Amino acid sequence: MTDWITEWLQQNKAEIDRLADTIFTHPETAGEETQSAAALENFLQKNGFSVSKNTAGLPTAFTAEKGKGEPRIAFLAEYDALPNLGQNPVAHCDPVPGNGHGCGHNLLGAGIAAAACALAYALEQENLPGQVVVYGCPEEEICRGKIVMANAHCFDRDDAAISWHPADKNQVSEEVFQAMTSRVFRFYGKSAHAAASPEMGRSALDAAELTNVAVNYLREHVPTDVRMHYVYTHAGDKPNIVPNYAELWYYIRAASRKTMLDADRRVILAAEGAAHATETRMETEELTRSPETLLNRTLMEAMHRQLEICGAPRFTQQDKDFAAAIQKELGLPGPALEETLRPLGGSPRYVPGSTDVSAVSWRTPTVTLNTVCQARGIPGHHWSVTACSGAELGRTGMSKAAQIMACFGRELCLQSELLRKARDEFEQARCQE
Ligand SMILES: [Zn+2]
Ligand SMILES: [Zn+2]
């Protein structure tokens, strides 16, 4: 029986929606999520969780725990927003200056908290053993929070970790996100008057540019899954001063760590060569490094069964009209909302992009759910995602995700055999590395 879960979610729906809205209306970017973390902590505390802050030394991370005995089920909450994606929750482009939840992490955080509370409540009511732990994971959008937390051994005691992400489809994710290194290059040259005494100068900007030229030539000679992108974060001050300082920020990605590490090595060689050619000095700093996602088929299949039992989110005509209006704005074909469940395909799907959830997936068996919270086919990190994440349709998808995750968590607490199988699969996959 999963009635306790449904009952708790129904009784607390208004409060859960308010939590998602509070985070939506206080969008905070990576590392700045003070109010969002506090809102989640308060919600969990009110529901009997004991909360400790500053997890792994991250000021906007937290750990919230409830329950006793085995197993220990982890839920991964994210709540960071994106810069310049502020938008009112309406079906046309209506920007609000500043940050916005263009990845739907307001729903993500609130949905996770709701699932954890519903599960803990059900365990309590049914007198079942099990610890429910919510990790407040900041800085997902710079692929960092969970990596720092994993390196601090946060997830090592957990029997399984559950994550979810708002999407335009209902599925248990079979997606393998890319391994990634985030790296900064700093070049130090010598300034001089760029017209009167250029021969005295050594341009740090030249070194940065040469690095990028070399990397752009490198593109032809790396495996096709490799992605190398950069921005200039410092490129000089005035045209008549030879820049004595320049800075590049790189993301280097590939489908596997091995390929990514080799590409990373070659990008560093390019920067070294550029510094040599320009008589400048180069320093590089690795900001984060994430592995590719390790899938766990045992957990995926078990979660898929719960997805089938709970079904897809049920949208109102108003939700459908909202999504259709957004599609029209973007010139996308209907249907506006996907209302079916995607089957498990049985093989991994390699996707571009990276997530720090991958770091957790190598520490404990991890599984990710997607539910429809957005109009079909809209681009990620876009005003339309912000719009849907503040609208009723987003909250409808979130409620369904909370139900599926809580029911799945209960299943894990009841079936020790399932967790043992998931652990065996996990250990075997790690050994192969
Ligand atoms: Zn994102
Ligand atoms: Zn996201």
C-alpha cells in the first residue's frame, strides 16, 4: 500500500507548491542559493528532518535526515538558477531582469523535498525501518556542488540515490551525460604602449588567442564525441595597452573520462605552446572534473515499474493551452504536452552536456527520473523553461515526480534484495573501470 504517500502529498500540496514558488521568485545562481536553501531546510525541518548546514564546506549545501535503521535512501535536491533568464510565468517572452529558473531547479528542489517527506511519513506510519536523507546540492549549473560533496565522501554510506529533473518527457533516464573538466587558463605578459613601444610588450591576449586557434585545429583530430568550448573571461583593458593579462575558461567534454582526459591534456599542450610562442607565462587551474554517468539498470527497471503504476502527470486544458501558446511562440509543432510514458529502451543514450549527478553515480547506485513539466520540444536554459517552471503545469509535473520517487523509495525500503542486486551491479561496473 502506498496510500500514506498519496495522502501526505495531497494534504501538503499547497505548501509544496508554495515552496517551489518561493524558490522561483528568489532565483539565485550557483553558490548564491542562500534563500533557496533556507526555504528547503525550513520545509524539511518542519516535517521532522534534522538539518545540518554547510555540507562539505559549501555554504549553500545542507544535509537533512529522518528515520532510523536500514536502508539509507538519498535524495538529491538542486535549487540554483541561471543568470539573465528571469521571466514571468506567462506563455510569451516576458523577461524579468536578472536570474531565472531556466532549468526548472525550483521544481527540482521542491519535488525532492516533497518526495523525501512523503516517504519518511509513510515509513513512520507503517513502522518500517529506513533513513531518508536529502542532500541540498548547490552549484549544479557550474557542475560543481555534488563533485565537492562526493569528494568529501557524502554519499558513501547511502544505499541508493534518487534524483529527478523536470523535462518534456516522462521517463526513467537512460541518459549518460558526458565527462567534463572545467578549466581556467591565465596568461601573464608585459604591458607596453601598443603604438609607441609594442616591441617592449608581450601580449597575454595573443597567447589566449593562439591557444584557441590551436584548439580549433585540434577539433579535427579528436573523437567526434569530444566537445571543447571556451569564453574569454579577461581580454585586456584598452586597445593602446598591450594586455599583460588574459584569461580563458574552458569546458572539455567527452562520452568517457578516458577520452575527456586525453582531450584535456591536449588543450593544455595548446596553451603551453601558445605561451611559449608569445613569451608569456601560463597558469592553469582545474575548477571541477566530473565523470560520465554510471547507470544502474536494476534501479532503472524498478523505478520504471513505479512510473507505470503511478502514471503520467494529468494536465488540465489550461495547462495544455499554456504549453500550446509557448510552442506557437517558438514555431514548434504540437502536441503541446507529452502525456505518455516512454519505455525503457534497454541501452544507454549518450547525450551532450554534463551533470554533477554523475559524480554521485560512481559513489552509490543512482537513478534519475524525468516527468513532463514543460511544453514539448522547447530548448533548455531558455525563457520558456522559466515560464513553465513558474506555471501550474510545472507544479503538476513536480507533484507526479514526488509521488513516483516516494513510492520508489518505499519499494527500496521493503525489498532489500533489490538494493543488494543494485549494489552488485554497481560494484561490478566500478571494477571494470
Ligand atoms: Zn541546467
Ligand atoms: Zn538542470
